[in-house]
Amino acid sequence: EPEVTQTPSHQVTQMGQEVILRCVPISNHLYFYWYRQILGQKVEFLVSFYNNEISEKSEIFDDQFSVERPDGSNFTLKIRSTKLEDSAMYFCASGRDRRSGELFFGEGSRLTVL
Amino acid sequence: EDQVTQSPEALRLQEGESSSLNCSYTVSGLRGLFWYRQDPGKGPEFLFTLYSAGEEKEKERLKATLTKKESFLHITAPKPEDSATYLCAVGRNTDKLIFGTGTRLQVFP
């Protein structure tokens, strides 16, 4: 069964460093997302991406964040200068359509900022 | 402001003991209500979409229902493998899903 894969599974970084989290969505999906979950808190929307551009972003997704789909398979989230409060589990998700809410999530990348 | 509240926070059941989880929501222009299951250390796994009040969906031991203000996830004769956190989310006419904090279900043999 096709699945969303994410790398790395865990990354530890120093405050102020740049981090890139990588995702390979399901191949025939058109909509791509990043969500994050701070330990013990809700899953929160960061950004959605469709047709090679951002279609929606949350207040969390400020200028320190960017997303890219550099080729036909990878989807990346970059955090330019990490802060302590960026420590969280970051989930990539993909979907066939917008309406159904049927998102396929990866297993997540745990980011720890020291 | 859009809000999703789930109760209870945690639920412990004996195997075979049926129960219900609640998701109450406040959202303008509901596009759909979604149930997901999340196992520890994993990403959420899609279960159901409900679009309008009165709608019901079933999958194995799970049944989801929707009213204008809340949704219930009924678990009939649960098994230990049903242990997980169950997440409710709502969507408006935007891309983002707004998740609740979830109900952590433990089913004991």
C-alpha cells in the first residue's frame, strides 16, 4: 500500500540553525500539507501546497518557514533559523482532493531544538 | 473562533465494553467533520468523513455520527487493538483541518 515517507525521523539541532525536513508524498496525490504537533498538544496546520504553490498558510508559518517541491516526488519544509519553540513532531500529509478530508500522514519527523 | 473539543480526554474500557467518544464543534461554514486514529509515535490515520447532520459512517467496530453541534464515535465491543488516540477535526472552505486534542482510548483484555 502506498504511503507517505518522511526523513529524518529525528533531528536535533542548535537554536539558530537551518533545518530541512523531507517528505515523499503518495505519487498520484495532488495536495500536500505540513502539520505539526508539539508534545501533548493538538495537531496544528502549517501550510498547504497545490499546483506548485502555497495555497494556504497559518499564522505559525512565518517568514522563517518555506516549502518547496523541487522535483516530481519530494516535498520539503525548511526552517531558516530554528527557535526553541519549533521543537515538535512535524507531519507531512498528502491527499487526492480537498473536500474529503482524507489525508495520508507520514510517521513524522521529530525536531528537537537545543 | 473555530473550536473543536473532545471528551473524555482519556477512556479505559474492558474488552467488549462498548462506549462513545464525543466531539463538539463550533465552526462557521462546516465543510466536513473528520475522524482520525493516532497510534503513539505515528501520524494520524484517516477513519471517516461526515458532511451533514444525520449522516452516519461505519467501519468494523466503529460508527461515527454527526449532528449540527457534535459528533460521536461509537465503539462496539472494542478489542485491545482499538487502543489509540482518536482525533476529531473540522474543515471549512479552506485547506486546513482544525484538530481537537483527542481522546486516548485504552482497551484492556
